[in-house]
Amino acid sequence: VYTQYYNRQHKRVGHVYQGRYKGILVERDSYLLELSRYVVLNPVRAHMVKNISEWKWSSYKAMTGEVSASTWLETDWILSNFAKRRKIAIAKYIEFVKDGIGLSSLWEGLQNQVFLGTEKFVNKKQSLINKKDYLGEVPRLHRRKVPKSLEYYDRKYKDQNVAICNAYLSGGYTLKEIGVYFHKHYSTISRIVKNYE
């Protein structure tokens, strides 16, 4: 009932959260800290707050010891990456987060729209997917087809934005890879895809 009300109010169709969330497999050792920093800085980047600790839904205050952490929030592992002593770890974490304010998006490293990690990590996970036994468990309907080349999309569609969107939706290319091929910055590709969806 709420979904129907919401859709009427906002002239939409489908699920309320349709298209807003997706799962990404993240390599713990090299990308999880970056991802945690990225998430904490999102409200600052979006100009919703000026200071990180102003965003009341953030884990930042719990990570820095300003408030007690919820039972489900794992602060110890992240802080242990900075120092053994909690007080020093918190100080280094605060510095780490502040250093990330001007950095480019970590989504540049997203591969196949699913993996965030080193090439070795991606290849290992991809090989698990490619195993014949594993694929037998996945219904044919849900298997992802091997994407066509970017040149194929470029030639097939007269409208370059449509070509870009179809290449992205194939699931075989990162925003950066598509950007390199079409001579555009990955953030421009992201906007084109977002407007298309």
C-alpha cells in the first residue's frame, strides 16, 4: 500500500527502492578501508553537511569513539588497520578519512560492475564463476551473457549515449573502460547511464 501511495505521489512505478542498491564483492585487504572512507565522506561530497561528524546516520562518530558503536557495527577490525592502541588508531583513522576528501572516486576500479579489488582478486572470483559445476547451479535465465565488444555497441547505435548505456548494461565494462573507448571521463559516462535509466 505504501509503495502505491509513494508511486502516485512521485509519478513512479515499480519498487520504492528499485535501482538504488546493488551488491558489490569487495576485496577486504586492499579496498574495504577505502570503501568505508568513501561511504563516510558521501554526505560531505554531496554538500549535505560541512563536517563529517554532523551526519547523524554515519558510522564516523562510532569509529572515532564520540558515541557507542551499535552491536552490528564492526569498529575493531577497521581501527586495527591503523594501530594496535585504540587511541592512536582513532587519530590515524580520522586523518585517513580527512585525506580522502579530495580523492577521485574509487568506483573507477569497479570491474564488471560487481568486483572492487585487485586484478588477482577479480580473476580468482571470476574463475569461481566460470567453473562448470558452479554454473550448473545457476539457472540459465540468470546467467550473464558474454558482452559484445565496445566497437559493436558504437557501430550498432547511431546515438552515442544509447551505445554507451547498452555497453554499460551488458555488465562487461567499467565506467572507465567505456569512457576510454568513447573519449569521455568516467563521471560523464556515469551521468549518461544515470539519465538513461
